[in-house]
Amino acid sequence: MKYSTAIVVAAASVANAGFCNDAFEEFGNFFCPNAVKQIKYSGLDIAGKYRAVAQMDNSGTCTFKDKDYSGPIAPFDEDLTLHFRGPLELKSVAVYTPSKGKRDVPQVHSKRHGHQHLHKKHHEHAEAEKRADMVTAVIDGVTVSWENNWFGSKTAAPEATPAPVSAASVGKGSPAESPSKSKTSSSKGKSSPSVSVPAGDFERIAYYNAKDQVADGLVFLGNLGDPAISGTWDTVWGSSLAYCNEDGTKAAASPTILKEGLIDDSSEIIIASDKECDESCGTVRPGSVAYKGFEGANKVFLAEFTMPLSNKQGWNMDMPAFWMLNGAIPRTGQYSKCSCWAGDNSSPQQGGCGEADIIEVLRSGDTKAKSTFHFAAGTGDSHYFDRPTDKPMKVAVVFQAASSTASIKVLDDDFDFSTSLTSDQVEDLINDEKHIDLFSLMTFGA
């Protein structure tokens, strides 16, 4: 993940500092005295624009074009991908969007049918050498810099052996081609029971359960491109997206369910929807595996995980995180300069296309986790969440158009990731935490 250099981020943090007048500094980061259970961001309806990638190729060409956005939660109404960095044990994930009327929603698959929606696909791609670039961060008004040399897992350069082409492996650095002509196969199993979701309620469109090995409506990816397996890797852009294997350390040839267990400090798991990219995805890196994220102005993300202490030292060691990115970022280059993540800092209205840090540890071994939004009107909070080191945490991330709000809320241990949520349940997820000392309100553009 990256940090915004936009001046407006620092300015917004200062403007919101009144919510915590007794913050203390610790290794360059500021924290309020106590942990909270909810951080709510209001005022998200600020129009702006960002630099979208217009074209990229393997020779190093990367051109941009301005893309305007507006709306109650823009640009976060665009498709979002979920990202998890270890040490982290992911227990379950669920994604919900509003139901358009009564319809059947699949219930949970039994373990033996967990692979039903993970189609077996293969890809063609190229080979690589890594390079680093400098990242500058403004965190609570403090500017820090470091060298970003992450290009996926540290593996030997793979040989570029040919592999069959998949619809999810895009071959042009331009708007993605339609996958309609491709062939896919899925493992066979009995159909899941279904439930009816009334209009106005939220239906579950994606679900993962580690213990039961269930994965519906989503795929597991990583910056692990291997031209012999899936994705690509070259000397210009480093690793592309690829299917990841069951422990998230290497590329896999087809969609694979993440196994139950610990994601290592050096590993990062990406969750996208199971919808393959088409023209609506915009520019995609040549040879990359490419799937859509989760889009819409109203959406709910539920996740359950632990972030145990590993006591490891080094770059990103013992610094777990859960964050979301505009899906266009990883489809071109999450850790390269060819993405819409960076903005034009000469203008405060030209920020990046959007990153939401949900639960992020900023220092090795720390037990305090912060939240920050990165885009033109971005801001961060000095309040923090307790890192769930020894027991699972359930958290809800809700984007709500009616209130132009994004909310991050720690849930009770018994909250059920059911096949649907009523509108009242969703409203409760975004309502203010009853205990004022456990609640923080931030405002975009303050």
C-alpha cells in the first residue's frame, strides 16, 4: 500500500485534529489516548478528478487521461478490491449490495462444493527483474520517505513458457477485451439452497469462510505474476496480478481457495469479485489476470481476522493491514508508477483514484491500528483500533450514498455473516457508536 503526498491530506488531518486535543506522538505517528470501536467519515460527496491510465505496454509506455468523478461517495463508488497483509489470519469475508427485488441468493456451500465458483483458467505472459521507487508519506502532518521495493514474493525469475489463454488474462494495455468468447470450466456439485431477499435489503454477493473452505462470488489474487503459471513479470513493471496459491505465496494456474491459516508477514492477499474484466475495467496491464472489484454507491464489507504478533523485523514485518483500493490500481500496477493511485499534487482537486486504509499497523510490532482515506479530499484519524492479536475481530465497512458516509465499525463477536442483511441491520452498522469515547467522526474536505 502507499501513502498520499497530497498537501490536502495533511491539511485535512489538522482540521480534524479537534476531535482529539490530547494526541501523543510515537515514532512519527500521532495517536489519541484510547482505542475506539468506530471511525466514521462524512462529507464524501466532493467532486474531483484523477489521472486514469490511458495506455501502457511492456516497453515502459504509460500515458494518462483525466477522469472526472462526482456523486455521493465518489470515487469510492467505483469497483474496490480488498487487500490483506500478514501477519494475518483471515477467517471470513462477506460483501453485500442492495437487492433490486425478490430474488434467490445462494446459501453457503458445503465444504466439498467450496470450489464451485472458482473456475479453472490459464494464461499467457513474459519475464523479469525488479526495481524500486521512492515513496513519500505525510502521516499526521509528518513527512517521511522510504524506498518501495515490493514486487510481489521474492522468487527467482520464472521462464516464459507458453500457457493457454484465459479470458481473465488480458493481452492489451488498453481497455480490457470482452471475455465472452472464452471458455471456462467449473467443478461440479449440487446447487446450494437459496433464500429470497426483498427489495430494500442487502444481498450477499460474495463470501469466504476459511474453516469450511467456501468461496463464492470472489477470487484470490496477488502481485505474484509468473508467465509460466498466471500473470506476468518483466523488468519494466515487475509483477502483475496473478491467481495466488492456497497460502498466498506463489502464483497458481487457476482460481484457488485460500487455506485456513496464517498469511505471512511478507505476503499480501487480494480479493476481487469473480467477474472477469471487460471494457468497463478500462486499461489493464498486458498479460495480467484481471477481475472486477466490488462497485456501487451502497455496499457493505464484513471481515473477520486476527493480526497476531510475529516479532519479525524488517520492511513491512509485523505490520498487518486491511485496506481497499480502486480496482484499476492493481490491474495496471499497484507497486509501480503506472496506476491511477498518484494524483497531480499541483492541484488539490487532482488526487488519486482512491485508497481506504481500514485497519493498518504503521510500525513493526505495534498494537495500535489506524485508518486513512487517500484521494484528493483524503484525511486520516489519530484515533486507532486495537490490533486483534489473540482473538478474532469482526469489522464492518459501509459506504452509504444517502449520507455520503463511509463507516468502519468493530462488531460483536456473534454478528452473523448471513446470506442477507435487512436495511435496519445496515443502518445499525453505520449508526454512531453509543459510547462517545469509542467513536470518532472525521469530515472529508474539512
